[in-house]
Amino acid sequence: MPTLTIDGHTCTVDIGGTILDAARAVGIDVPTLCWYPSLTSVGNCRICLVSVEGTDKLLPACATAAEDGMRVTSESHAAVRSRQGVLGLLLERYPVEDIPAAEARNEFEALVRRYDVPTTHRAGLPPRDGDARDGDPAIRHDMSTCILCTRCVRACEEIQVVGVLDVAHRSDRAQIIVGADGNPEHAGCTWCGECVRVCPTGAIHDIIPMAVRAGDGTMLERPRSNAMPPIDRTVRSVCPYCAVGCQLDLEVRDDTVVHVRSPWIEEATPNRGSTCVKGRFGLDFVQHRDRLETPLIRRGWVKRDGRWIFDATHDTASMWPRRGGPWELIEEEGQTRKRGPRSNPLQRSTSGIGPLGDPRDRVATPLAWYAPFREATWDEALELSAQELTRLRDTSGPSSLAVLQSAKCSNEENYLLQRMFRGGLGTNNVDHCTRLCHSSSVSAMQQAMNTSAASGAMREVEDVADVIFLLGANTTESHPVFGAAIKRAVKRGATLIVCDPRRIELASRAHIHLRAMPGTDVAVMNGMLHHILALGLEDRDFIARRTHQFDRVRAAVQPYTPERASQISGVPAALIREAAERYARGPRSSTLWAMGLTQHATGTDIVTSLLNLILATGMIGRPGAAMLPIRGQNNVQGASDVGAIPMVYTDYQPVTNPDIRHRFAQEWGVPDDRIPLKAGLKVTQMVMDDSPVRGMYIMGENPILSDPQVAHAEHWFRELEFLAVQDIFLTETARYADVVLPGSSFAEKDGTFVNTERRIQLSRAAVPPPGDARRDLDILIELSNRIGLPSPYRDAAEVMDEIARVTPSWRGVSHARLESHAGLQYPVHDAEHGGTPFLFADAFPTTDGKATFFPVEYLPPAELPDDAYPFLLNTGRQMYHWHTGTMTRRSFALDARESTPIVELNPADAAAMGVGDGEEVVVASRRAEIRIAVRLSDRVSPGQVFIPMHYREAAVNLLTNPALDPVAHIPEFKVCAVSVHPANRGQSVHSATTPLQATSWTSASPAE
Amino acid sequence: MSHGPSASGGATLKPSPGHHDAPHEPVFTGATRAALDELITRYPTKQAVLLPALWMLQEARGWVSEAGMAEVAALLGITPAYVKGVVTFYTMYHQHPVGKYFIQVCTTSPCNVCGAEDVVKAFLETTGCGELGVTSDDGRYTVIEVECLGACGFATPVMVNSDFLESVTPDTVPGLLARYQ
């Protein structure tokens, strides 16, 4: 390793390290402009030139390898003169008259000040021009300040692996361009904002979608990257969207989140400075005017003689049936006419889309929804909730109560909520939306190897894996930051095998795309394993040392020749063979999957067949051979870890074990027999017709849109005796509540989230909750106390201390330790233990340390297309929206991108039925029908359609099949049979206005 | 901004309305596609075929449209922005439609001394183009200035498509153009 001296400091760098690396290592600030961590060093700006003894010319520190014995002077006279010259030349095209006299607004101006370069304008060249993109809701350009450092070009190409930008023209006309035609959409832009992050001059900058209203009612935009009024503070937080767990810096002014920055790229965070469009531009929901600020109580509830009773004649309660209101049912809304999807409103020629307007007007809760409620005090709301929950417990029994917890809320909140229901109310009817996403993965992994989480880390997949097998996961849209990491891995040389019925972005970059029919994955996995065994590519040593029952699986896959698998799945047998060989040959194959495998009536089987493949080839327990179920919500892993599921306490300790129950009862100070030894009801069992549940508490979930067969769910919730909803908006579910408790968003509270790689991260409060809204933890503490379960916690850190006491694999976790940015990957055995990035090197957490194979037979999905319903409906997410849209549809920048529901339809099918892009169709299943606009897309195969789940006005879960997996009780969201018909033949529903100009659909009349 | 002959290259073509709106029909089909695929086998990477692929595009369509760049990008597995960067770097790819006869007049120093600017003027007037880089209304001619055509002893050299004409003077221009109708 070369040792050199810089300005008299001796330093050693790795072989291949540059002079710049050496200088940074000893804290010498060699200036840079075109250089940026992790990007290719191009050495084109010449600002980092330094003097090296014995060399006549100056050398670029960023592009010169450090050599043994080098003697470097970073600020030699020659180097400084050279830098002044470089900066002076760059200033010739820079709008110097705009530079503030006293301060520097950006990196470039800071260097101009540092080297004392005069900023008087020299006559000569006109300002540089380039990408303008008027009207973009988040990203703006002022290319007159561009210095052509090409950081944006490289960041887009190398970090996001998209390549929207490049340099075109030459000499004095050289400029940054967008795609071939200036349209970012054509070039694959997803508005992640990586270019904004790396730009050293603010030539590419973001305006604040989380706009703040100025005193005169106008919106405050952000004209240049640093030209905002100064912020009060920056708070490190964790993104509330997906389970990648990106850390974010929230910039706060006047107790308002005014801007999102990403952490410095070199910090040890899961995202290393990247974000996706949702994380950077989609957090304005925090300040949306729909935020609930006061507790609400349904009209009709009155307190008489010290007790709350419902009097249907009181107030205006009689205007609506019990639990009704002045709104359309989801089912009714599904049948209203829809505005067509936008037709490229953001292409370059569409300038003058107009001022932003108030994002809070875009998608709002209709005012009428508030009518059945009256504002209440916290005392009233909590008293009523406590009274009704305890009344139902005492009269109908504890099993008449159930709670839906939240994968959006923190570990501390989820722990307290299940503690309240188990220890306070005596029921295990505790569940959350993990039931609807990875419950089948968990049941399969529990069965095979007694684990419930990923074995490896995202970084392993990016840096080490030789083969990446991705199944049923649209990672570039659902987990974009991880999706980019997979693309980087492919660029590095990893082989990508995608198994997905749709031609998603990663499928188009994959070496092999197994385009299996939805729900036929067992056949594909068994076929692959059959071929692996036929070639003898299985890992016999691993099978012998670390597993049981392989022979049963060997026998079971025998009939699944690649040809038979091909018949079932539609994947050519040759591809199944090739995928099998590449996967088995590895040498390090990582296996990633998501909802495409799990949301099936055979979800547990499907994941089991995949685990068989993993175990037979030994692709687990080594770095780069990661087993990674990609979790959905930001804290779905954590909510499960802290016991928000009906059969286990924290750390998946079964509720059926009396010793474990005793430990928890003792910790909570309640008698053992208050908590049943029987597992509680799962989400999908709670809402069945014969369910015993009469009273419910829902925190941060919106089951009326997310459950299968919404029409049924909506009726079921209306029949409850008591429903309390703790949320930040009056959701579709909350409108049926008796009590609505206004909680806090992620930005308003301290707490921890667990990402998809078991990383526990601390998110910090940046702003206070709006109005009288309270931090969720405070609500739960107060309610627990009123229910009779003393809850002596003062803050989330104290709750975490208790979680650590009762959760073996979190024993060493505390808020103090999580202050370091990297967080901790559990298991964390004690206060000194540094966490576990990667599991199962030597043993599985089973009694004998071995995993077990379970043979699986292919079973077809519960409902397949037939003559009456000839299309196969698949559901899922889009890039710009999240789940039931509660947050993203209240984000200006996100909703502007994707503002109307669409059905993806193959052009061949569309041609056959005579509908064009943007026209409206009726999609009907045996359960319901919805009207929705068509988006022509060859991402779906002929005979299949795809509808995202985010839209209330065309709720796809009206259509989905509530058939359940027998083990995990996860519904079959991914397959059902539908028919598609033109709604009004020949009548286009293309809107003349772009979504940005249009008023929100909530204020539009249904007939519009 | 005027871009006459300069170190940055002289061929600045001006857009003529109408051409851009026609939808892009793929160029690389049938024999053209086969020719490209064959060409790809001769290079170490697909990206390396970019320049010849762009020539094929220009030969087929007379110019290189943005949609054409996107087509080439998709075929070669590179980004449309990269292709545009290359197209705009070189002067011989036409970024706008040109006339049936593409007239390049050398105006580098020796020719300039010998009166090349008058030759240019004569071409602009006789063709009806009026302005450098603009295609005549009848769609027949586009005139541009170019850097040295390598015939300084025979000023002023002119290229009409691939024909090389020497010792052109303002007086001979109408007669020359009569051959290019």
C-alpha cells in the first residue's frame, strides 16, 4: 500500500487509491467539482490539480493514483493560481450578477469565494442554455448556472442506472440534454432527484412540493438550490414508504417540513444518499390540510349519567343510517365515469402548465365526509373508546375485540398496542397488513427453517451476488432504491433471472425472463429443481449436513420435467433449464421475492417450493447467497417482530407457550390467565361473516380499500358495535368509525422502523403534530391507562428498553445505540454486540440447527379465466403511489405524475375489443365491476390485465378473489378472472386538460 | 447566435416545419436490420456500431431524427441521450431534413481569400435557400459552409451530395445547379 505525504502529513491508501483519497483520509480539503463519491472519476474540471514534487505539471488529485513516496502540496502557489484560472473561466458563462455579495449559495460559489476570484462579469459568451422543462411539479432547471461538470449525467447513469441525461453539442454550445428529444418520460426518467442531489450549482434544483403558504397566500417556491429562507434545523428521519428504509434529512422552518435532503452519500445508510421520487418529493402529505387535528366522535354518541350511549335521534345522527354518511360506497364510486389518464403532460413542448397551485387542493377528503362527526375533546374520545372496549370485553368476551395494527407505525407504538390488547383486554386478535403481504413467506420460512426475515442484506446483493433470482417483485417501482442497486449489480456483471408475468423494467434488463402465468410458480420451481437434480447440480454436502427430508422433495419434483413445468406455466422449457443451471451454478445466487409469489391461495406452497430450490442448491448462509423476501411497508418487518400478529409475542415467541405467556404477563403486571393461550384471529378471519368480532381498534390501516372483496368488507365494518380509528386522515375506513383519534405522521414522532434486511433504524421527530393531534405513542399510553393497564412510559426510548427486555434477538437494542446512522441489524445479542448483517452461516435457528424440505405439488389458482370472465386480473403497485393512496394521493408531485386509475391492457386485446389508449372500459369479476381507463401496455401478456391498488374511485379490491391460503390466510390478490368491455364504445374519456390543471376528482361531479 | 464556419464545425441545419411531425417508421427492419446485425458481429461491443448505424439511418431517411436516435439507442443498448450526444458532436449527421441536393461549400482561409464567400452567396441566391442551413422551399437544396475540403489549389471546391466540384466561381453556379434538379 503506497505511503505518501500531503502538505507534510503522511498517509497510506489502498492500492489504486488516488491522491484525493489520501488527502481526504487525513482531512485535507482538496477542492473538487466534477468528482463525486462513488461516481466514475472523469477529471474534467481541473479544480483539484495539485503539485507533486518532481513533476513539472500539476496533477489532478481525483484521477492520479497515489504512489509510494509521493510528496504532494495541495495549495501550492501554482495550484492556487490554476484553480483561480479554472474558476474564472467557468464564471465567464455563469450569471455572476446573481451571486450574493456575502454568501455562497452552492458548492461552486463557495469555491469562488474560497479562492477569492473576482465576480465582475466579463463581456463575451451568452449564458448557457439547455433543459428547461417548464411546469415540472418538482424538478426545475436553470442551465445558465451549469458548469458541465457532468455529475448529473454520471449519477443518473451510474447510481440510478437510467441514463436520462448526457452532454450534447460541443464547444461553446455544449449542454446537458434529456434523452434524444428532451422528454424525460421517453428517456425513462422516474424523477428520483439524483441529479438534483449531485448538482454543485443548483442548475438542476427542486422546488418545494411541500410548499408553504406565504402570508399573502402565494406559494413559496425555491428558485435556486440554496435561495430559500434559512431553515431552522435538519432532522434525520427514515422514509415512511417502502421497506428499503432510506434515511432522509428533513429540513424544517417554522415547524414545517420545507424540504427533503438525502444524507451524504458516504454515510452508512441503506440508501447511501439516494432516494426515489416518493422519498424526495412525496412527503408533503405531512402538511396536507386534510390532516386530522381534533378528535372526532360520531354524532349520536352522548354521555348520560356518566356513561356514553348511542342515541340515534340525538344531534343529526338520524340523517344517516347507523355508521352511514353522505358518501358513496367504494362500490358505487367504482362505477362512476373516470377521467382519462394524462397523455404525457410533462413533455417538453407542454410549457406553461401553470403555477403549482396549492397541492393541498389536489386530492382532498370531501368536506361532506366530516358531517356525521362532531369535534370532541381528547378526554371525551379516549373515555368513549375505553368505555366501549372494556364494555365489549366484559359483555361479549375478549374475543369480541380485535385490533389492526400498523406497518406504518413504529415498533414502540405497535408493541404498546398489542400489549394493550393482550395484557389489557385479554385477546390475541391482533394483526396487521403483513397478513396481506408476506404472511405466506413467513409461514413457509417458519416451517422450513424457523425464521421470519431475510437472511442477508441488500448490500450483499449489490456487491457480491453472482446470480440474482428475482420473483414476483417489481423492485424498480415498488422499492426503487433497491431496484437501482439490482441494476448496478447487473452492470457489475451479475446474472439477473426474473420470474414475473409482466415485462417489468427489470425483466427487460434480465438475462432470463421466466414469464410464467400468474400462480404457476410451484411448477416452475419444481421444474427447475428437477433439472438441477437431473444434472447433479444440487449441493449434496449442504443437503446432507444442514437439512432433513430431501428425499421427499426429490421424489415430489420427479414428475415436474421442464416440459411439464412449461405446459403449466407457459415458460419455454429451455428457459427453465437455463435458469436452473445458472442459478445452481452460482456460485453465489441471491433469491429475492415479493407479492407476486405470496399473494396467492397457494402462497405458502409457492414460497416453500422456492425455499426447496434455495436449500437444494445451498444458496443461503454465505455472503452473496441471500434469501431476501422484499418487505413492503416501511415497518412491516418491525410490526411483526414486536408481536403485531395473532399467534406470537415479540420475536415470534408463540402465544401458546405458558412459560412465554408468564414472562410477558409478569412484565406487564397482569395475571397470566388474562391472556389466552390460543392464537387470535387473522385479519382475513376477523372480517368474515361468522367472525365473533364486535368491536375494533384500527391504527394506521385502511382495510376497506386493502382487503379483498371490498364491498363485503365495507358492509362488514358498518355492522360493528364499536369502531375506533387512529389515523392522520379521515380514510375510507375512518368514515365508519365511532371515534377518530388524530395521530401523528412519521415526521412528528420519535420511533424505530425495521427495514427489509432486519435493520432497526431510529426516525426522529422533526415537527410537532398539527393542531390537537397527538403523538401515537401518547394516545396509546393514555388509552392503556384508561383501560386499566398501567403504562408508565414517558417516551419511545423507554418502550424500546422494555421491548429489548422481552425480545431475545433485540436484547442489545436501545435508542442511544441507534443514534449512529447505520442502525442495527438484529439479532443484537447484548449491548456490545454490533448486530448481524447475515445469518445462517453455520446453522438454522431450529432445535437441531437443520432446515427441513417440504414437498409441494402445483395447484392452480382458485379462480381461472373462463368464457364469461376471460381475462386474468393481476394487481399491484405503481411507482408514484403507495398502497391505498392515503399519503401519495395527497402529495402534489406524486399525484401529478399519476392521477387517475388505469388498467394495463395488451394492445392486441385492446385492438380486438376496439378500445384505444385512454378510453374507458368496464372490468367485471364475479364480485363487482369498476369503470376504469385503459393504458395500452405490452408489459402485460395478451389475456392478462393489471390494475394498481391505489385508487378509491376504481378500487381493484372490489374485484379480487377472497380465496385464502390455508396456512397463512393471505388472499389471492394476484389472480382472479375478469371480463373487460368498452364502457361507451367510441367515446373517449381523454380529458382535455392535464391533471395539473384539472381540479381534484373529489370536487368533480360523479357524472363528469 | 450565428454559427458560421468555426472550429466547432459549420453544419448548422435549420428546422423546416412539417418534417418533424411525421411519425417515425422504424428504419432497421428487413435488410437494413440484417445489415446492422451483421455489422454488430464485427465490433467488440454493440456501442461501437453507433457511428455506422447512424450513417445507415441517415442514408435511409436523409437525416437523423430524434425518434431515429431512440431507435438506434434501443437496438444498441445505449441511452437515447448518449446517441444524441454523439450525433450533435459530429457535423456530418443531419439533425434536420436536408434538400435533395446537399451542397457543401469550402470557406476555409485559402478559399475564402479566393472568393468563397461570393460562391456561397451565389448558391444561396440561385437555389432560393437564402440562408445557410435552410432548405429551399422546393425541397431541392440545402447549402452549408464546411471546413477544408482538401483542394486549396482549386478554390472554391464544392460538394453536392457525393460529387466533388472544383474551381467553382459565382458565375459557374447557375450552370452547375442546372445539373442538379
